[in-house]
Amino acid sequence: MTHDYTSGPLERGPRGSFTRHSGDIRYIVIHYLWSRIDTDWPMSKVAQMHERENGWNGPGYHYLTRRGGSLEYGRPEWARGAHVRGHNDRSIGLAYEGGRIPGDNQKGHDTRTQEQRDRLNHLVSALKAKYPNAQVVGHRDLTATQCPGFDAKAWWTKQKAKPAPEGAKPMSGDKGLDDPRGMIAVIGAALVGVFLWIRRR
Ligand SMILES: [Zn+2]
């Protein structure tokens, strides 16, 4: 019986039930897999490795963003993961596929594609809406590692500061009735009209 990690999280690990977080989520932790950018690393492969080589109860992460931007699930959000030593309780682990460039087996790199950046932005936004007190950090902000290959705190601060996408804002120069200034002008003109009409009688 193999779990389909593209359809939803694993509700129970191969070695038994997961442990619940002891309280509110404190950290949303971003990781890379440190998989080579020319190699496929779906969550099913991460699960196999974590189970066989690390002896863990299923994959350690909660989510995985693939190079093409698709999202795969690991542990359910309510369950403690296995992704950051000392902080697995009350944290959610998000990994992205990649981080390793062929020919460099020493350093981690930010190899996120635009699709991965967009997906990560949506995912973190959704998690922040659910867990408003959680801090967005990189693995390296909590323990000595290069993971995830970029400054996750600074990245998230920049995402938050971005203006609303084009199309969400009213067009400049188009003062319709949905624009408060347009509405005030129409009401003002109507009042002047009524006033002049009364005076003429
Ligand atoms: Zn990590």
C-alpha cells in the first residue's frame, strides 16, 4: 500500500501514529532537499529515504514544492515533523525540490524556479492566515546549516511588502461610481441641481 503524496498528507506513518504539536505553530521553516536540479525528487522518494536511511516514521516534511511549481504533501499540519532538530514541535516544514547544482557537492544554492517561488508564496500566505503568530524562517535561522540556500526571513518580508497584483487596483483616471470621489461628485452635483430648482420656484 503506497500513499499518493500528490493528493493529500499521510494521516498515519508506516511505524504508527504521528505525535501532535503541543501548542500553536511557532515557525514555518523553509528547506531545500539539496537534491540535484537535474534530478526528480518527489515526496514519495523523500519518504523512502527518510524511512529507510533515517528510520523515520514517513517523510519528515509537511510540504514539498516541485520544480514545476506543483505541491506535494507529507505529514499533516497537526503532526510534528522531522525536519529541524530541537524545533520539530510546533513548526511546519516546507521543502523545495533542488538546492544542489551538479559539480558542487559542498554548497547549497537557491535553485528555486519562478514556479516554485510563486507556489511557496501562496503556501506561506495560506499558512500565515491560519497561524498568524508563526514566524517564517529558514532552517539555517534555527540551526547550523546552509539550508535553504537563501535568506528566508528577508524573502518573506519582501513578498509581504509587494503591492497587490495589477488588475486588483482601480485604473487611474477612471473615476466611476465605484470610486468614492466619483460618487461624492455625483451627489454634490445633484444637491446643487435640487437647490437651484427650489430657488427658481
Ligand atoms: Zn533544511
